[in-house]
Amino acid sequence: MSNEIKSKFGASTALSITLASLASSTTGAGRQSAMVDNSTSRFGLVHLFVKVTLGTSPTANKTVQIYLLKGESSGLRTDAAGSGDAALTVKNAPLVGVMTTGSSPGSGDVLQRHFTIREPGPEWGIVIVHDTGAALSSNAANHAIRYVGDNLEVQ
């Protein structure tokens, strides 16, 4: 009998990042998440689920950008990121994906999207930057970032 290779998913986990009232930036200033230790679970693929709520009077056709941070055990990390949820200006981090406000955004509009991160490495995190022209919603409950790890398994 032949074996099958199937995905083995980890538990859905909240990613620690403070997005309430995150200011708009055209210079890459944003917020990094806490870094995730992937050295034990060794997920080869991460499904990232992002929900961001726009603030008051956002600008049309602007973006919310998600960047990837990678690190290793000695503390070397993309863009000299720290280990926890903190302000960070993106310089070299690769872009994971973008969500757009559309042509007629309204106050409190919710942007949601799924992104896939391949080979996140022994430690990973994200940075969120936006240029919507207005701070994001001040209510922390209006934002959510979760991830599900994925490893292939022979069955």
C-alpha cells in the first residue's frame, strides 16, 4: 500500500502585536509582533490570518503591508528586530503581502486576508506598516493576527 503525504496542522495561535491606534507611515514605521520560536515545532509553512480595522477617514487606494522577520538563536534578526511586540521601521524585511483600502474606504472598514509564509526558519515574526492616512482603530479587539503552522507528514 502506498503512503500519502498530508498536511499536519498546529493549533491556531494568536500572534502578539499591538495594532490599536497604529499611526500611518510613508517611511516604513510600523509595529513588529513578538517573535515566534519555531525551533521545536519546525513548521515549514505558516498560514497567517490578518484582520485590521481602519480608523477614522482613511484615504482611498492605500495599503496595509505585512513584512516577514526572521531570526535565529543568538538574536540576529531582520532589521535588528527585538524579541517582543514593539515599534520597528522596516528597512530590509521582505514583503509577505498587502491589503488595500479600495476606492472608497470608510471609517471602521475591516480588511481581512490570509497569507502563506514558506520556510519561516527557527524564529519568525511580522511587521505591519500602513499608509492609510489615519491611525488604525483604537479598539484593540478590532484587530486580530493568528497563525496556523503546517508540516507535511507521511501517512
